[in-house]
Amino acid sequence: MKSIEISGYESYMDRAITLAEKGRGATSPNPMVGALIVKDDRVIAEGYHERVGEPHAEINALKNAVEDVTGATMVVSLEPCNHFGRTPPCTEAIIGAGLSRVIVGMVDPNPKCAGGGIKRLRDAGIEVEYGLLADKIARQNEVFIKYVTTGRPFVVLKAAITLDGKIAEARGKTTAITGPDAKQKVHEVRNEHDAVMVGIGTVITDDPMLTTRLDGVKAKNPIRVIVDSKARTPLKSRIVKSAREVRTVVAVGSRAAPANIEDLEARGIEALKLGRWDGAVDVELLLEELGRLEISSVLVEGGGSLIASFVKAGMVDKYMVFVAPKLLGEGGVDFVGGELDSARILNITAIERLGDDILIEAYPA
């Protein structure tokens, strides 16, 4: 709950959140952070964390100040860091600049750092308030929070389905479900994630590239993760042919042929051996391994069997379901390609119209 002293700063914190959003997709595994410096009820500086390894929001705001910041107030969406990482601690820069007050949106969720920055600033005589719009900031940084508290990436399950819940006309058959606006949105979402994941069936059927294509934007290609228990990824597939240009990981099971694995590795593929006793890939173990690779977010794009594996294991943090005004009827491939032991209840948080299609965003209840 915010204190009376900072209740008048909500508009400034909202602006800090808007600034932070500019870093989406570029700061991983760091959070998105925005900062303002306010003096005499005027904003005299703004900054945000633009890219991992580069200066944090607080440092950029201090650099961008149009006048002396002595005695001013900094409004920052996340607690300033108090440790050396890829960059020096922001707390020391704030203290050195002569700021008298810092208003923090959310305390750092990292259990190793939480409260350390606030304590350092207070010990230096700077007044610190926190908790302003914390829930909104937590949603913005849901990926970072999941990663630093569990060591696993945040999992977004993306699917394109018909009104009757089908993702294809038949197994092994490529089917165009959604229109161009929805496809454009998928590329925007890929650009925000560290990795994109599909099952081997999707690779064999669709021969996808799983890259990001955005007009007029310098897009990043997420790491491609293929769940392929038997190491059957075709050597002539576009994914294998481009593996030296776009980082690609294939997760294989305990029964995968060593020769197949060697063939993939010889072409630039990274193989993760994650088999269960039955030869299948353990998705929970896979997420732990991806976390160790500093992958903080994964976009799972299908197919149905892979989707079912994640849903059954309770490993989905967010759903993005594109619904097209089509019907495929009997014989079509179901969205969740397998039985569930019980219904999964979701909370819908957003519905967006994309041409003729609809995007539904939801979280597990």
C-alpha cells in the first residue's frame, strides 16, 4: 500500500513504466526499468534500461539531466541495484549525484538483492519510499520475476486455433489458420522472447525457420529449441541449414541414436540430453537447463503433443491463443493434443482484435 507522501507521484511512476516498456525484448535476463528525476514539480530527466550490459535506467536518467539534480527526487520503477554485475551499482551513482529522495515502484524480487538498494540509500541519508504501482510493475516484469525466483524461464504458450479448437486439418498436414495481422503479431511476440520452442512434428510437417521478421525494425531471432526425443530433426530442414546463423538447441531423449546426435552437432546444433526412463524429454528438466543457459523466457508454439506436455506438467505461465473464424470439424488436430486429468481454469486478461482473428491472453487461475 502506497504512503500518503508518494500518492501524488503516480503519474510520474506511470511514465517510468512507459519508459521501461521501451526495453522489452532487449534487457533479458535483466528487468525492464524506467526512471525520472523530478525537481520543483518538473521532470528534468528521463531514462530507461535500453539493453542488457548497458547502463541502467537510473544512470541514463542522471546522464540526461538538463539541470543540476542536487536535492531532486528520482522516481524509478524497480529498486536500484546495490551490487556489481555487468554494470556498477546504481545506488552509488544516486548517492554521488546528491539526490535527496528516491521513490521506488517495486522492491527487487531477487531474493539475493531485495531491499539491499533501499537500505544503502537510506544509510546514506536519502529518503526512500516504495510500493507505488508495484502490481503493475510486477506484471510488466513477470518474466524477470519468474526467472530470478525459480531459475526457470517464463513460459508463454502460443497457439493458433479455429473456433472448434483445432490447430490443423490433419496430423502431418500444414494448415493456415490465422490471417496476416495475427502472423505479424506472432513475429512481434517472438522478438520479445529469448527462445521459441516447437516439437519435432512441427519441424517435419512445416519446415519452419522460427525467426523474427519485422518490417522497419531491427529484430532479434530467439534461440530455437526443438523438442526431439529421438533426434529425428531432418538434416535438410531449414532449421538445421541455418543453425550456424541462428542459435539452435535440440532436446533429445535417452533413446536417441548417438549417430543422429553427432550429425546434428556437426552442423552447429546444441544437443541437450534430457531423457526420462521411457525415452521422452522431461519438460521440467528442459526448463531447468534452459534457465542455466540464461534463457529467461520461452515461447512454446506447438504442436499439439508438446502443448499437452506443458499443460499437463503445469509449466505454462501465460497463454496467448489466436482464434480464427474457421471450423475444421472431425479429423482436425486438437489444440491440446492429449487427455488432461482435470480441467485447467484460466483467467482471461486481454482480448485483442487482429483483422478477422482474435487474440486471447490468459493466465492459470
